[in-house]
Amino acid sequence: MPQVVSNSVVLAQTFDPGQIEQRRQQEILRQQQEILQSRQQALDYHQQALSIMRQVGDRTGEANILYNLALVQESLNDIPSALQSIQAAIAIVEDIRGQLLDPEFRTSYFATVQGYYKLQIDLLMQLHQQNPNQGYNSQAFNVTEQSKARTLIELLTESRADIRSGVDTQLLQQEQDIQTQLDALDKRRLELANSRLDNNQQIATLEAQRAILQTQYRDIQAQIRATSPKYAALKYPQPLTLEQVQQQILDDNTLILSYSLGSDRSYLWLVSKTEMTSYQLPSGKRIEDLINQKVRPQLINPRTSRNNFNANTTELSNILLKPVLDKIGNKRLVVISDGALQYLPFGAMPDPRVNNNYQPLLVNNEVDYLPSATTLQTIRNETQNRTPAPQSIAVLADPVFSTDDRRVDHNSPIPNTNELPLAAQNLDRAARNARGNWDRLPGTRQEAEAILNLFPENSRLAYFDFQASRANALSDRLSQYRFIHWATHGFANPQNPELSGVVMSLVNESGQNSNGYLLLGDIFNLNFNAELVVLSACQTGLGEVIQGEGLIGLTRGLMYAGTSRVVTSLWSVPDAETAILMEKFYTKMLQNNLKPSDALRAAQLELFQSKSWVAPYYWAAFTLQGEWR
């Protein structure tokens, strides 16, 4: 028995709570000291590596070391030194980027260094938390504007500069020859990708061929830029600062909501003509998970009820909108998105000011969209002095997609499909078997005819049926019209955005196959003088989200082609409901004299307020990018 008591005493001493806590605290302190020591060592290693990179003249390596050095300094809570390091890294990045002549190289390089800009934003906002009156959040907004849509801004500037003027004609011919070959490869790849057959090997071969041609094409374009007198004189606009945005972009009734999604924290800046307020939001992953897992499935579901939509989207709406509710009133909201937010129609989100019942933000606020504020300023600069187009509207609608279409003249001799070239056979298969099928859209004809009836007969142009062809879509004649309206199928390819486009007639009057795919590259080569282009087609607002550039898709190509505002869709909407929305949209523009942004909002609200189309699926897909004035 005494031995047992002795053991109990020993056990009690061994498991004394006070000693356990003391040992735990000692272990935590030891680990913290080890971490601090390892971070100090990392700091020393990075300083040594930085010296080596500078000695050997490796600018890219120097920027990367500076970025990692900033991360180490942040972990040591030395935020000012971290900010100094990342600013030095970004100065190098901007210099390297400025030396790249090829826009695609600039875009891809810019995407690889977006983490640098995100880190600078986060460091500035941490300093803002510590010193709210020092203007760090204003600097962070400037960095956000600096990090978005830079290549698009430069392309918009180039588009009106005629940089090929004065260039060696042999170079221009080589460029044209390679472009023709690339076009042929892109069409062929699209046909194979849309076929039900196993064409993986052929697609891989085409991609290898395209990579070689693309390299040659970039080299030629770099030579054109290097030898162009117009390009040498070209001055790209610098990203606008907060003060410039307030003075040059905004009016008293317009607010900018600019979002930046980060790994640990995200941020929102609300900018008015006279003030700016910043807000910290949850991580980008949380926000993007809500969009992809809860909100977007509700948006694209025609059976979504008000209650279901409200229940599944309120959390995201509270994150994105609730912080600014006391400031937005009934003002116009211009959203500059980031990441997955670019797939979100903010106007359809529940208004947090309305409790227990779904009411979209659009009821109280017009909502428009921009890739960046500088983009709009560039558009305004490039279009302010041009002569307005002399004609009113050009409409391309209701193309013929299949030889089964009753509009095909079956009395004409029709060549045997198997005797056609292989490309034509695959075009036919693509028309019949592509994902989603290119079925006729009868509502697009009703839509187009209703729109045309709103315009004088002598100032309108209509391409229906077989005339709704790729050749007519590419014709210079469209540059004579203020409004250009496509009513047909569209398709987005997020993996290969250059293969996104719209579908024109795929067969001619006698049933022969024809190339009807108007791809993104084709659209970049158009020359419009349009105030508004509407792509009343499926998912034409989608594309690949490239860090630093946003959605690379048809909207970007149309802005380059010369339009100041674009209406596209974020998901597929039935053609009958689209026809109703579009007729109301144009009616409100022309008969009620509303601006395009106001007219789109009014048309969408009219559908929402009806009993048949209350679900956002029917009315919220279409968004306006660009000029709201």
C-alpha cells in the first residue's frame, strides 16, 4: 500500500497542470525562436542571392529574389522593408514588360508576375490598417489599376495608330501568309475538337504545327513593330491614378466598385468623384467557391425560385455589397472585377437592403462593367473625334447550320459529302455534332425583325439565312453602322480563347458546306465605327480568365475592332426569351431615348417583374461592358 501511495504522488507530480503549461510555453518559445532564426537565415540567403543576380545582370532573377525577399520580410513583420523590396521588383517587371513587342508575350509574362502586384496591394493595405490616414489605401488602388487590362489598353491604342503604315510590304505579306495558315489550322482544330470521333492524335499534331507558325507570326509582328515609324512614335497611356479616375472618369451619379481577390485577404475600393473608401474582404478562395458552388448553379437554372436564389446567394451578396450599402444609394455602379467575379452579373445579386425577399440590386442601381478604369479612358480618347457612322443598324441573324434545314434547295445538285475535302466533311460534322448542337434558333429571326422595324428602312442592313455568312460578317460594309447586332449561336473556349466565336451559315443555298466560324482572331481584324455591338448569342461574354488581363474573349476583340460598348451573355439563354429581352432593349433605346446601359437595365427589370421570367436565368445573362454615357 505505501508503494501505491508513492506511485500516486509521483504520478501527480508528473502530470501537474502548472508544470505542463510551463513546458508547453517553453516549447512554443523554442519553436518561435527556431522559426525566427530560420527566417533570419532566409533573409541573409536572399540578400546574398540578390547580390549575385545583380552582378550577373539577371533582371528576371533579380525581380524574383526581391519578391521572395519581400515575403520573408513580411513574415518578420517588417512591412516597410517588404514594401520597398516588392516595389523594386515591380519596377524591374515594368521595365521587362515594356521591352516585349508581342502583345501575347506581354500578356503571358504579366500573368506570371501578378503575385507581385497582389503582394504590394496587400502590404499597402496592411500599412493602411496601421496608419489609416496616410493614404496607403489610395496607393493600393493605384496598384490595382496598374495591374489590370494593361495589354488591352495598349492594343486599343494600337488599333487606331495604323502601325503597319510605312512598313516593308514583304513583311506585311509574310504576316498575311502566316495568318492565313493559322486560320486554316484553327478551323481544322475546332472541327476535330467538336467531332465525336477520337481525334486526339490529329489535334496534338495540329497544335504542334500551330506552335511553330505562332512563333513565326510573333517574330514577323515584332519586326513590323520594330520597323514601324508609327509604332516608334506611339505613346501608350499610363494607368490612371485615383485622382485621375475621379477627375476624368466619374460623374456625381457614378461609383466604381473595384475588387482584388487575394490568397489570404481580398479588397474592395469604392470610388466616387470626391472620395474613396476601402474594405477588407475574405480570401479569394472563399469568394470563388461561393460563386462556383452556390451562386452560378442558381443563375443558370431556369427553375430557380426567388426563395431558393435568395437562400443560395445572400452570403456572397453580403460579402461583396453589404460593406458599401450606406454609400451607394441609387447611383450607377461600375464594377471592375477580378477572377471568378467576372462570371458574376452583380445586378442579379440580392440587394442586402431588402430583407426576407429576393430583390435584385438592379432595382435600385444601374450596374455596368469595365476591365479597368483606364480602359474606358482609352476608349474615350480613341473614339471622341471620329465621325459617327452614317447608317443605323446592321443585323446578322438566323443563319443556316445544316443541310437538313428546309431553306436548303434540295433540287440543286448536292455533292457527296464523302467526296468533299476532309475539312468540309468535318465542318458538316461540327455543325451536326458540336457540343450543344447548332440547331436553328427560330427566335432569332423574330428578334431581328422586331429590332429592324424600329429603324428607318433606308438606314438598316439585314443579313438573314445564307446571307448571314462569315464573308458578310467580315465585310467592310459593317463599318458604316452605329449598331451591329448578331443573333446566332456563340461558343466560348476557356482553354483556347482564340477558338471562341460566333457561328454564321455553315452551308450555302445548294447545301454545300462553307466555313461559318467567326473566331476571335477574325473579330480582331474587323474595323468598326460602332457605338454598340450586341452579341445576342450563347455565352459570348465568357472566355479565359488571364491574371492581369481578365476575360480574354469576344468582348476584348470587339473593343479592339472599334466599338465603345459591348453587350454579351454569361450563359446560354433560350432564343425566345432573348428575343423578348432584345426587343424591349432596343425599344427603350430608340422610343424612350434611353442610353444603352439604362435601356438594358429597364428591359431586364421588366422581365424580372413578370411572373413568367422572374428567375435570373432568363434576364440577367446580358451585361454591358464599356462606355455607359
